[in-house]
Amino acid sequence: MALVLGINAVFHDPAAALVVDGRIVAAAEEERFTRRKHGKTPVPFSTWELPEQAARWCLAEAGVGAGDLDAVAYSYDPDLASPLGPDITAESWEGLRTLFARRAPLFLKTALPGLDPDVVRHVSHHVAHAASTYLASPFPSSAVMVLDGRGERGAFLSGHVTDGHLQTLVRCDLPNSLGFVYEELTEHLGYRRSSDEYKVMALASYGSPRHLDRFRELMRPDGAGGFVTDPVDWHTFAPPGRGDGTLDPAHADLAATVQIRLEEVLLELAGWLHERTGERALTLAGGVALNCVANSVLYERGPFEDVWVQPASGDSGTALGAALKVARDLGDDVRPMTTAALGRSWSDDELQGWLDRAKVPYERCEDIADAVAGVLADDGVVAWFQGRSEFGPRALGQRSLLAHPGKVANLERLNDVKGREQFRPVAPMVLLERAKDLFEGGPVPSPFMLFTHRVREGWAARIPAVVHVDGTARIQTVDRAEAPLMHRCISAFERRTGLPVVVNTSLNTAGRPMVDDPRDALECFGSAPVDALALGPFLVRRAASFVS
């Protein structure tokens, strides 16, 4: 039995994960503790933030100390980050970041008293990404692809996994990077790179890919399982954006072009990989794997029967992957990931204590699921705080804002509540047993909200709040066995309305991390115009005058 702590601290989204005897016990992003989204601060080199609080919580959750650890797996290998050119020196940003990683054992020893620095192991960024999906997936053998902006010198890895062991087939090094192309587009449109790419994905549905011929020259497969990306002069395609949510047709067309070209390249990469491996399943990780539209294209039009995406596919997930990889190397039988609910939770007594200290009126419900279903059926918006928080960027029914999907105005209403751009969609949570009645084109079950599905004819008019402009929805299926409380809530809502669906979006406001602890939930409820807060079994109702 091995105790392995995984750490991501070099790139954005610092995180920690703990694997005990091959089982994932805990995983959390540091932003949930510090309330600094993506681990970024206004100071230079802010991505150096160590996940100190997340790591300490992981250890406490398992009831162990830093001195008990058999290994700490750090998801960056400084030996792979040699200089790429005259502009990258020991004094440059990349050189300093590499130096930080090399000295990680000493930093971690300071952050985690009792830690033996000799147990720290470096795992390369893309191997950690890959392990986070192929070892967490239900498939003992699979093809695997990792795509992101960068990790050390690389931006892409594809390989073949048999019996939990990875054979790397292809690597692509910088400056070639599909992730960087998408990040640069995000920045050109006025949004934050390595943060707001999902906004560009949503914007793409409003545009036409009129620059596709040119981008087929700029982003192209190399014929050997990899790709080439040439520098892009973005100003020749559209003027810079302000990132203010304006729906500019030129920006939408450029977003549509890059999105579709990305999908085309991914299909070619997947085709080459399938031909080499003959596997039926493809496992994906890396920031690009959070592009649910591209994932759906791979699922529907690609050569693989199954596509499995790790729910924390961004850099936070490398903490988990590094821990799983080292646990496997130490001889543990690593077990698949069955839930993303790997974060903090509180007992009913602790939640009641928070409510009493906040001096807010509340009621303890005999059945909180049924009570919330009643508020939703009356077109109320509910802040839902239940169980362990999610690991990764998606709200999956632990820290969510819920609403009625049959009211078209609820899309604008929720985007206003959260301070989001109005072109962005919200997602449906649907009962697993009803999902295929309402949606088609994507995998079912789809518990992690990482694919888009087409809304079946007749249902779009019934659930307009969750239908994107292109007729799709990014669904999350809710299994009675895995999420009994949420399943009960949606079932009670269906009895009242005939709709086996509720709107789900993350419980936070613009620019802030997802709510994690009871204080966050109460602060969000106190500042946002929502009708009720379901905090464990307790329901706090808003005075009607506040939300009118």
C-alpha cells in the first residue's frame, strides 16, 4: 500500500490529489481555498503558487501526515525543459519556472512540515496528463491523446496503453501547439488566455467558418501522427476584441473557423492513432480536452467506439495523473475514477452552525430534494450546495445554480445573476434513464458534462433555456445509483412539470472560483439575486422583494 500525493504548481490551476492504495481519496484545486481563480494573483509569476492548503486538506482528509507519504508526484520534469532558443534563458520566465520545479522538494518541505524531500518525484507534464485519463478511465487498454498549450517543451502526446502501461507514439514540441492557437485567439478577442477559451467555444456557434481555407494551411497534420501550427497574424482576420461580451460577427466567424479547423485536425490525429493501435477506446486529457464540442465530433465522426475524458482535464488534473502514475509505478492496483466529487464536505451539524452564525432564517426540510423541486417548478433559482465539491471546472450537482429549463428567459436571467456574457449557454442535468428520449448524437451516460448532444425534435421548444443557438446542449446525465439526491430532485421536478431536466450552471459569479465551503455559499447567496439556498438539508428562502 502506497500513499502518494500529487502536486501541480508550475502552470495555472495549482492543485493537489491524494491516492491511497491505488484509490483516489481526495483532490482539490488551490483556488477553492484561496478564492484566486486559476491560482493567479496580480503579482508577477503568480502561477508559482503552491497548492499548500489543498495539499494539507488532502492529507487531513485521509488522516495522514506529510511524513507518512511514500511519494510526492510533481507534474513537471525540469530535465525536459531545456532552452528552446536565445530568448529563453535561465533568467527568463521559462528558466525561472524550471528552476522553481527543480527546487520543488525544498519548497514542499517548507509547505508540508515533516515531508522527506527525497520522496519527491518529477513526472513530465504530458505523461501526468495522460495518466490522469488512461489510469482513471474504465478501460485497461486504450489509445490516448493529450493536447494543451504546453508542458515543458511539448504540446501534444499520443500513445497506446496496454494493461495500464503507456507506450508514447508521437510527441509534438513547441512552437507547434493547437492549444496555443486557441489561447492566442482567446487573447485576441479580448478574453483571458488559459482561462476563457470556453467563451470562444460558445462564441463559435454564432459564426461562419469563412477563413477555413487559410487555417487549413496554418494548422495541419504532418502525416506522421502529429501536426504543425504556423504563426497567425490575427489582425488580418479580425480587429482585436474588448472581451466585453459583444457579439461581433467578425469575431464569431474567426472563432468558428478555428473551432472547426481544430475539430478537423483532431479527427485526422485520431484516425492515425486508431490505425496504429486498433483500440476501441480513446482517452483524452489536456486543456483542449475540455472543448466539449470537439470531443463530440471525435465521438460521432471519429474511428473510436468510446471516447472517455477525464473531468479535470486541465492542468489541475496533472496532480491527479502524477499521483496515479507513481502509485502504479510503486505496484498499486490503480482503480478507475467513478466520481468527480473528490473535494471538501461538511456534516449537517457543521452546516447548521454556519447558518446560525450567519443569523439567517432557515428550515430543515424532511426532503430537501422535493422542496427544491417545488421552488424550481415555481420558476425560482436555487443555489445548491450538497456533498463533496467537484474536482475540475464543471459544476456537476454539488455546487450548482439550478433553474427551470422550460422558461426561455432563464438563460438571460442566469447569465445576469452570474455576470456572464449573454452568448454563453447553460447546461441541462437530465435523468439518465430519460436522456436518450431528449438528446442524441453524444455518449450516454455522460456524467461529467464533457460532450454536446443534439436536442431531439419536439424537445427544444419544451426546454429552451438549455438549448444553444446551434441546437445542442452540453448535458450531464444523473444516475440514480451515483447521485441519488439530485436524481430525486429532478424526478420530483418532472412530476410537477413533465420535464426530466433542470438547468445547471456553476455556483459562482464572474471572475470568482466556484463556491466550495459554506462561507462561500452564504456570501454568494447574500450578493446574488437567487430565490433559495439549499445547504445540505437546510433551505434558506429569499424575501420576494429582493429578487423581484
